[in-house]
Amino acid sequence: MIRRTRGAAAVLAGLLLALLPAAGPAWAHNGKLKLEVAGDGAVGITVQASHADGHRLETLVRLALTATAADGRAVGPVQLEPTGEGQGFYATGPILTPGKWQVTVRAPAPNASEVTVDVEARSAQSAPAQVPAVSAAKRAESPPTTRASWWPFALGGLAVLAIIAMALPALRRRRARESTGNP
């Protein structure tokens, strides 16, 4: 009876360890977003949105932008659309006129967030000079742009190994009893 209880407890613990990491990211990302708002170097606005803990967004978030110029002109509210430049990256395109603007970006609930920044919109210039390639040493210093979520798989693998390690002795004892004719 005690052996069966231990086996059931081991299986339950293994399942818990295997399923717990899958639920973790959902718990980790409740709350406000981190919104980084800047001018695009001309008359547009760019926004990089991420979770407050620094993780990338997994789902689309609808962001709204309003802007007020120093002379009272206003733009918005404008709903921002994600761009193909990266997860959580939004851009307006040319919506401002040259001058100083106060730009506010809001995210709706459940990740209600708001940030206001001052931006100086400028007339579009010619294409910028080519940026030199980043050296290998510089790339080694910077964090990777993609984050691999390997730890849930590692925990799951460890849980499976723990279950097997606990179950093997019980199976060997059972086979030994069956081969000797003991029930």
C-alpha cells in the first residue's frame, strides 16, 4: 500500500513539474507594458512595446497615440498598427509636421499603460550613410535579440527522469515477485 502511495505521489509530482512551467509565462505577464516612444528621425513616431519584465509581447496589443504641438495643433487619437520590423514594434509613418510635439501612447486593459514624451519632428532628409558592420566582439557584449525558452523543456525532462527513477525499482520488485511465484 505504501509503495503505491509513493508511486502515485511521484507521478503527481512529475506531472506538476511538467505542467507548471507551461503556466508560468501566463502568470508572469500580467500588468503594465513598457512603452518606448521616439521620433523616427522625420515626421513619424516609433513605439517598442514589451512586458514590464522585459519579455517580448506574444500577442497583438492595440496602442493609441495622441500628439499636441507646441503651437496647439493636435493629432489623434490614432490606432497604431504593428510593423514587420519585430515583435512589439509599432510605427505611425508620416503624421506630424516639423516642430516640437508632446506625444502620448496608451495601451488598453488588461495591460493598461501610458507614456508621454517630447519629440522633435523634422523634415525628411536624404538617406543616412551606411552604418558600419558590428564587430564580433561588440556582438558578444550585447544580449541576444531572441530569448530561447529552454528551461521548461529542461524541467520537463528532469521530471520524466525522476518518474522513471522512482518507477524502475518498483517494476523490478514486481517482476522478481512474479518470477518467484509470490503474489
